[in-house]
Amino acid sequence: MSTGTAVIAAMHNRYEKTWYRTLEFRQTVTITRNGQEQPKQVWLEHAVIPGYLRIDQARDYNGNGVIYAPDTLYTFRNGKQTGKRAERNPLMVLGFDVYRQPVPRSVQVLQEEGYDLSKVRSDTWEGKDVWVVGASAGDLHSKQFWIEKDRLLFVRAMEPARDTTHTTEYRFDNYQPLGKGWIAVKCVFLTDGVEFDREEYFDIVGDPKLPAGIMDPAHWATALKQ
């Protein structure tokens, strides 16, 4: 493929009619700071694809968490909204939204997030052939995403860290079938190759019926208590 747009179009066209539209799962979160693992946490997550992800930062609802809307992040603590700002979750776009939203929208979002869709090359990752979008051969620092060629699944992204001298990396690992789509049951985040966050999914349900208002910030405190 010659452009990132072509890669995104192939991903979309492969699964557009079969990928799940809603998602529910729990995840064990392991955060590492200064070489020390912090106590594990269990979070509850729901998604409406494309565009919406709700993260309740406890195994059972406690009022703390976030909602990612298409272009906005809402934050909550003790059941009350504490913040709202313009922000996207590009991993949600690459791992889920691309399969269900129109290609031009995915292209727009990824370009606005700083990916150079004019750069595409072939490489390998963990024994599989991949498309690398956004960086030339040998460049493991510029903003880029890696797509497995066979199943057209997002497996890796890299970008400069906030101070720009270090590199942040995101990996979607251990894909398993979910309905007629897929889900990576382990996500690993690293800085310069050193892990700082690991998420491991369980109790995964594809296409669940979600409570009304679950993605509405006004109903944050009540939607899961129906």
C-alpha cells in the first residue's frame, strides 16, 4: 500500500459490517514507577464504537473515572464531573473506531493527531508482516502506527514523549476473536523500552446492551446504577 489512507481504508473495509458496536470488559492495571510495581487495580470499561469510551477506575462503580467522547475528555471524581477538555484517544481510533466509522473521519483524526499518512513502509513485528505508517525505515521515534498485514489489526504505535527526547510506545498484544472482530487482551505502554503501564482484559463481552445514558456526562453517577 502506498499511503496511510489506503491502510486505514483496508482495515475499515475488512470489518465494517462485522466488528462489534459496543463493548464491555474489566482490566487489571499494573502501573510501574521508578522500577516498582504499584498495587494492581481493576477497572471497568465500556465502549460505543465509534467514538466513546467510559473508564470506571474501580472494579465496582465508585464514581471516579473518565469518558472519552469523539473530541472531548470528561473527568469525574466521587460521582461528580471535575473537568472537560479537548482531547482524543488515538489508541481508541486505531484499535476500534477505524473499523466502524467512515474512512475520511479516521483519516482526519489521525492527521490532526500528527500522523504523516504519506509515509508507509513494510516491516515485521513479532514474526508478522506489518505496515508502518508515519515513519521511514530506522525511525523508531517519530509518530507512527503499525498494522499487521494479515488480519489488518493495530499492534504498535510510537511517538516522542512529552520532553521529545524520549520515546513512548504502545503495544496491543494477544489478540483474541470477539464475535466476528478481534480484541487485544493485553496492552503495554513503555518509555524507551521500559514498561510503565500494563492492562490485561477479562470478562469481555462484545455487543452488550448498555444502559441508557452511559456515555452522557450528565448521567455519570446514575447510568451504571440502573
